[in-house]
Amino acid sequence: MAWFKRDKKGITTPTEAKKDTPKGLWYKSPTGKIIDAEQLKNNSYVSPEDGYHVRVGSKEYFEILFDNNEFEELNPNITSKDPLKFSDSKKYVDRLEDAQKKTGLKDAVRTAVGKSNGNDLVVACMDFAFIGGSMGSVVGEKIARAADHSLKNNIPFMIISKSGGARMMEAALSLMQLAKTSSKLAQLSDAGIPYISLCTDPTTGGTTASFAMLGDINIGEPGALIAFAGPRVVRDTTGKELPEGFQTAEFLLEKGFLDFIVPRTELKHKVNQYLDLILNRKMEVA
């Protein structure tokens, strides 16, 4: 018998000697591309194979935007209450507690100030992992306080939207945040302080109806879902068939709702390039 033939059929490795492949080594994009997790991180969480932008949160965006990932978080310990004593399939207080334990976040937005390409920038970034990035009283309050920090210190402001809309568990209190945040952005405008809005996947509901579309410049990420209501609601309301992809960043750019689309790998450079232009700063050499 040849030396390369097996004497026994099958694999005889004992069960206790078998090892599982560690989780997190690979990422599979919706188009079926397999990417090394470390390579994905080094490429700003964009698949180098097909350009797919993986949904990420404030931790990753702060890494991308702030120099050396150094920043001061603003108002980090504000948490939501339950003034309406709301309960559906679960009590709202329990849902908040579960979300905090699962995500390690206090609520659906984090705000911070730091250097981006050597210049001060205030960033408010939403986290979809926290109850779908829903906009409750804490989200509105933290964005308002971040805008106040920009106003007081004359620092450009940026909001990264990633939200399913207003938080139904806070009812009208949630809807009040639309007016609250919009009024703060108006104060920035009156003071001549730039405000940049970045719409990521997804940006929907009350977020779209307020601060996400009020930027001095409105940016979208490639392929991002950006809308107010879902396709079925829009179709039933208008009574018309909708064009394919009508709620994508590309469609909104074509119709003038966005100023441009920026791949995440170019985000830091493009944001600072825009700020250099309008603030008459020395421009970064690409």
C-alpha cells in the first residue's frame, strides 16, 4: 500500500482535541465577499472587495475622525428616565437597562470634542445598537449641549446620524427633540459656526425630519438608507409606485437632498477640506 493512503477512513481527532475557529476573524459582506476582520478595521470598516460600508457606531467613527483617537467625551453619564411609565412587551425601564448592558452605552448618542487634522471639532454620533438609534429626550439633550459647547468655544459641529427615528416609548417628549435640536442648530448658523451633517445607514424618521437635513453641508455614505417613512407608507400615502432605490443616498444626491457622498475611507479628509475652505484655514495637502 502506498504511504499516502490511509489505513483508517474518516478523521480520528478526539473531540476534546478539536478547536473552534475564533469568532471575529472574518466578515462576510451582503454580496458574499469574505474579508479579514483586521483588514476591514484598517480600511475604516469598508469592504475592500466591494466597497460595502459595514454599519458601525460612535466608537469606530471617533477612531476615524479624531487624531490618534484622542477626545474628551461630553456629558457621558446622562441617562433616560421613564416619565410615562411606558410598557409594551417589556417595561421601558427594563428595555433601557438591557440596552445599556448589551451595548455598554448610556443612550443612543455620544458626543465628544477633539482634534481632527489638528483642528478642534465637536462630534455627536448616534449608535443604532442602542434601541435602534431611537431619538429620545437624552439624545436631544446631548446634541443640544454639544451644540452649546460648539457655540461657546466657536468650534465646528458635526452630527453623524444613524437612527430608526423618534423613540415611541417617550411619545411627545421624543418629538419635542426635533424642535429642540433644530433651534440649537439655528443658533450655530446665526453665529457663523459650521455644522456638518453625515447621514449613514439608516437615517430615518424624526432624525431625517430635523437635524440630519439641516447641515450647512449634508453628506451621505455610499448605499445608505435615508428616508422619513418606509416604502409601504409612502406608497399608500401617495398612491404611486416608487422608483427603485428611491431611499438611497445616491438617489437623494441626484435629487439635491445631499451635497455629496463620501466613502468612509475619505471622510476625515473631506470633512476637514470643507472646513478649511469655509473657515479660510490653510488647506491640508492630500
